[in-house]
Amino acid sequence: MKKIIDSLFEDKDLSDKDFIVLINNDSHDDYLFQKADTVRQSIYGTGIYIRGLIEFSNYCKNNCYYCGIRSDNKTIERYRLEKKHILDCCSHGYELGFRTFVLQGGEDYFYSEELIKEIIIEIKSRFIDCAISLSMGERSFETYNTWFQAGANRYLLRHETANSEHYKMLHPAKMTYRNRIECLYSLKKIGYQVGSGFMVGSPFQTTEILLEDLRFLQLLQPEMIGIGPFISHHQTPFHKFPNGDYRKCLRLISIIRLMFPYSLIPATTALATINKEGREKGLLAGANVIMPNLSPKRYRKKYQIYDNKICTEEEAAESLSILKKKVETIGYSIVSDIGHAKKKVLENDLAIKGNEIINL
């Protein structure tokens, strides 16, 4: 097993057979995590990058079978943040030291192309040294381009699964795998820094499907790769399915770090939900981004995409000092930009096309 891990460390790739063996074998997890951490520190040092998450709407037109804010969930209390409230969240986050804001919501067409454009322009005019990441699902090429021209820098859109048949098992018929993939390539073409990823342990997933996910990421070359364990929600068709394997999720974080050394990989809230030390373990396995919540406190528990999503003070941006201490206990430090990482890449002439480090 060490030979397989060493090969991935050196070559950033494996045969299909070796990938499958590595994904399923936990006998050398510590060695794998150590290798991934070595790669991450060689590029980013001990810096962990923070992004201020603003969950601005839990309305969604889609009816994905795994998601708690799906349109068929009639028990959820819905909310939408007004433009003023979104800007207030950014202002609060800026005071706390955040220099990237992530605007995330369901596919809610109440927020028109023009309204989001106005919000982006206003954020950029008030906070000129900040980056904006959007996570709003599938939109048209024209809409994505409008937002990019307005000043949005990044777009996060998980592909969820790279197997078209598996995609059909997770989504209603009106949602297509083809459209999801076209959206991702549209974002790349426009010039966004793109984030993609998948769930680990989603219903009907096999190791072969996980392999397809890794191969797809090699084709797409996203700048951010977000993975987290599947966690069921009691108001979905998948409420009886078991949650994803926590250790396998960590293993895949490490595998992705070794495959994509320069990628931004978040230690997700889902990891911390499924295991109280999940965030720290994710960082030790190669992740290098955390996204504390900047949403107004009264709405945080309403953005329940899965059951028992943690909304503790440690998740809140206001308690950044607590988070800093927890990160420091495992040997890292929180920073708000990645300029020094870009410099290191340029100095070593190791930037990979489509996966460069951008100072935002």
C-alpha cells in the first residue's frame, strides 16, 4: 500500500486498479494523510484560508433527492436575505478580517440576473480588496458571464457524481447530468476560478463511481475541490440511507491533494457534523480552506441541507478567535489571502495550466 501512495505522491496519478485499492483500504491512512499534508505545506505552508459564507436563501426550485431544502419539503421555514442584509453580512465579515465572501443559496430565481449583478457591484465598490465566490446552481452562460463581468471571481458548483446513471438516481428527471457538466465548462470558459466536487457515500455510489469522479476532476481541473460525506435528511426520499464513511472522506481529501497539489480544498461543515473533530482531521489530511458562517444568526439553522448541521458558536464567523485557537493546536494558522502561495508557485515554476494560484 505504501508503494501505491508513494507512486501517487510522485506522479499525481495511478492506474484505475490502484485507485480502487487505495480508496477502499484504510490500513495506511496515517501514511497517506502525512503525504498529503507534506504536499500541502510545501505549497501553502501552514496557512489555512478563510472564506465568509453567506447563506442568503433556502428557497430552491429543484427537488434533489438528498437535499433538505428541496422544493418538496413543505416543513421547512423558508427565508430570503434582502440586498441590504447581504451587504451588512459582508461589512461585518470585513471587520472580522474576511477578504472573500461566498454567496450561497438554493436555485432561487427570485434573485434575478440583474439583482445578483447589483449585489456583486455593490460589494466590489465597498470592499475593493475582496473576492466574491458564488454558489447558486445552474444558470445560463449569459448569466454566468454577466456576473463575472460585474466582478464575481469564483463559482462553486459540485458535479455531485461523474456517472450519468448515478446522477439520475440522485436527481429528478428535469435535472440532467449533461447540463451540470456544460455549466462547469461554461464557467471555465468565461474565466471563473471554478469549484467542483462530490459527496462521499451518497446512495447507490460505488468505488467505481468514485473513480469516475477523480477522472472527471482530472479533465475539468477545478481550482477548488469540495468533498464531504453524504448526510441524510429526514424530509427526503433518502432519509433511511446511512451517512457516508467519515474515514473514506478523509482518504479522498488526501488523494485529491496528491492529485491536485495546488487546489483549494475545504474542510467542510459536513465533516465537522459527522465527527466533532472532522474539520481538524480534514485539515491534517490535506484540506486548506474553512468557511465560517456570516449569515444572520436567526437564519443559520434554517439552511438545513442535511440533518443535525452544526450551528454552534465555533461555526460562526463572530467566534473566529475560537477557530484560530483550534487550528493553531494542530500546527496551522488562519490567513485571509493566498498571495504568498502564488509567489511560491511562480518561484518554482510549478503552476499547472487551469490550476494556477490567484491572489484574491
